[in-house]
Amino acid sequence: MAHAEIKTVVQWARGTDWRLTLQHSCPDHALIWITRGQGIAIIDGVRRGVGVHNALAIPAGTMFSLDLGKTGFGQVCLLPAGGPILMPDHAQHLRIRDVTGQNELTAILEAMQREQSAHRDFMDEALNAQARMLTVWLRRTMIAQGPQERPNSSARLMQAYAALVARDYTSGRAMAVYARALGVTPTHLTRVCKQASGLTAADLLTERSLHAARDLLEASDLPIGQIAASLGFGSAAYFSRFILQHTGLTPSALRQAAATRKPMAAAH
């Protein structure tokens, strides 16, 4: 039975910053609770500052990145997509200023952590029951804070672009093809993207491809040529140049470095 899961942000990133700081999407819904530090989140192509007592609700499949720096800390509750646990259709950024709301959320997350650590019979049912309480807390908080501002035309364009990239990044299409599909020029899309996220439209697309490439190189044994083809690269040589340009390592060296890190992480 698929069940909710709770992790620290560091555990979610598996000890490697790039898993969160590069644009990507998660197959599960995620509710992130930040308890220390501050940083930057780019969600659906829109950049926003985040800090202590901020909650981010990110629906499955939403493209995002999160950078809390070296001192930031938080927890994330992962909720299986497609199940009975309700989540908002669109990402939410909630600043929880009242102590009661902070304490309620902390209590639910701590109860989930205890249940998960104990690993008792019917743990999956217990975690999903607590996850339902978590989403009740989320919906009550959204109502209490009132409706978020309606996205302007730039934010709507960014949401549409992020959704297309999340869906089609393995196609190998250039940014200009996405712009044409959205009915705008590449120059306009790049300008809006830079204003909204701090990244160019090409940068967002590159980050999504790079995240997928690093994940497949570091977490699978697939041949490098097969990875290149699956991500829409015209050749393994082009893929190798892409990886070298953005990481400073060849695909083989990157895979070897990841394999070396794994025993060290297990030792800790």
C-alpha cells in the first residue's frame, strides 16, 4: 500500500544539493516545512524568497527548485499522487505567523516521524491517516489566509512554460519550439522568464534536462548512450559535452564520483 512518508530536506536531496537546486519535478505531492534559515524557491517558473515558518505545498509534477543554503533546515511530507489524500491543484506558499498554526503543523509532522521510526504493524494506514490531518491543516490555513493573488500575464506564461518543460523535456526540443507552442517569441519568453525567475528560458530547460541526466547517471546502471537517447540528445558525444560543460566531469567520471560517495554516506 502506497503511504505518506516524512523526511528532512537533506534526506530528500539524498545529501546532494543539485537534487533540489536544479529545476525538476517530483512524482509525489510534497509539503515542505522550513524551520531554520532562508533561501530561494522557484516554483512554476516564479522565484520567491522562503524562510522560517514557511510552508510550501507542491503538487506532483510541478516543476520547481529549492535552495536553503548550508544552514537551512526543514522537513518534507511526501504524499502519493492519485490517491485519496487531497492536495491543492496549484502550488501554495504559506507564511505561518500564528504560533497555534505552527504548533499544529509541528505536532502532526512529529507524530508522523514517530510512527515511521517505530515501523509497527499498519504503519502505512497510520501515516496516511496523519497525512489526511496534514492536508486538513493545509486547507484550513489556506482559507484563513485568504485567496492568493491572481497570477498576472507573466506568471501565467511562466506556469504554462514550466508545465510544457516538465512534460516534454525529454523530447530534445529547443527553447524556441516551446516559445512557438506558447504563441510568443523566444525573446519575449526569455525576457519574462528572466524577470520572473532570475533564469533565462533556456536555463530552465537546461536545468531540467541536467537534473534528469544526473539522476540517471548517478542512480542507475543504464548505459550512457541509452541515457542520452532517452533524454532527447542526438548523440552520446553531444550528451557527454553537455555533462562536462555543466558539471566539470564526464558522464563516466560523474557516475564514478557518485558511486564513491555512496559508501561514505552509508558510513554516516
